[in-house]
Amino acid sequence: MAQVRVARGGSPERRPHLGSAVSAANADGVRRALVAGGMRMQWSKTGGSDLASHQLFGPVRVLKHAVHDLDAWLEQFVALGIGPWWVTRGQAPESFIHRGKQSDTKFDWGLTWSGDVMYELIQPLDDLPSPYREFLDAGREGLQHGAFYPPNFEAAIEDLRRSGKTPILEGHSGDAKFMYFEGLGSPPEPIELQYLPEDVIAKHRALKAVCNNWDGSDPFRGPPRKWW
């Protein structure tokens, strides 16, 4: 099966398959990521964290994965019936401040929904600073963190600051905002908070409906026209 590469403009490009060893490794990685994601969702429902006011965040909305080979991971998720995927190449937010300094990193990424949960796969394209590059350079790959859409974005940020959590990334694309904090576990897993304006929320609903009624056709698509 040839891998499909969707260019920035949305036209698909094909490239040779990377080989069965890589595919097998990523199939295993995808299954581990799905299990970990299920555990993360359960954690969010039970409030099993070290934060006193975890309820401020609401449920996990996004499960973000850092990967070395986006196309291989996309194929494995599709093989498990999760899709379709909207794929963007060479993307960077307008503002991406990592540990206090602007980073001009770029990445390829794909997104889809399964039920109410968005899945994102992110492949850094350079060695510039980002949480995804740090994660991969530490010898890890797959599920990196979960993201929340707190009802009160600013209040949730202040709650994390008061709890002693350290911000590691902040930025925006259009009117959408995001902030990552050092989180739980060893090594600590980031906690991401997002604020999305109403037009982006409406776009999410439309894309999610496509995913929840997907018939398996056209699994790899270009970037959404109005994303941020």
C-alpha cells in the first residue's frame, strides 16, 4: 500500500512505503497510544490528579502525539478505522513561545476525531525548540499530552500558576490561544489549555460530524480551509 502525502495546497503526493519494520513498530505504537489515551480520558473524568481544582479544565478534548513519520502513523490509524485525516504541511502558529523564547519551528500535522475526542499527530520538521522535539529527542514517540478547553481560560491558567506548574509554551493562531504547563508524571507530561473562538468551535463541530459518519473513503485530505 503506497503512502499518501498531502501537500500544503491539499493535492496528494505519493511516496514509497517505509517498510514493514517501520509499519509494525508504528502499529504497536498506535495501539499503545490508544490505550494510553483511554487511560487519560478516564483520569480526566475521575479527577485523578494532583491539582485541587481540576474541575476548572473540563474533560480532555484533544490527544496530541509527537511522531517521527507522520505518514506511517496516519496509515496505521486509518487501518484501525480512525479517520479521515486533514493533513497540513510545513505549518507553524503565528506565535510559538517555547520556554520564554519565540521558536520558528515548523511541523507537518494531521487531525481527526473519534467520538468527541480530537486526535492530532505532529511531526517536527527541524531541530528548533518545541515540546514535540523535546519529547522525540528523549527517545519517546506517540501520545505526548492531552489538551483541555476550560470554560474560563484565564482562570484555569491562574489556577495552574498558583499550583506551582511551570509554563513551557504559549502562543496563538488568529484568535485561538494555547498554553502548555509542565504537568504530571516522571518525566512530567504537559498539560495544554486552549481557548477557541466561536467560529473555530463551529468548524470543529462540522469536521467532527464528518468523522463520525465516515465511510472509509478519501482518508487523507488537505488542510481545513478555516482552521484557526
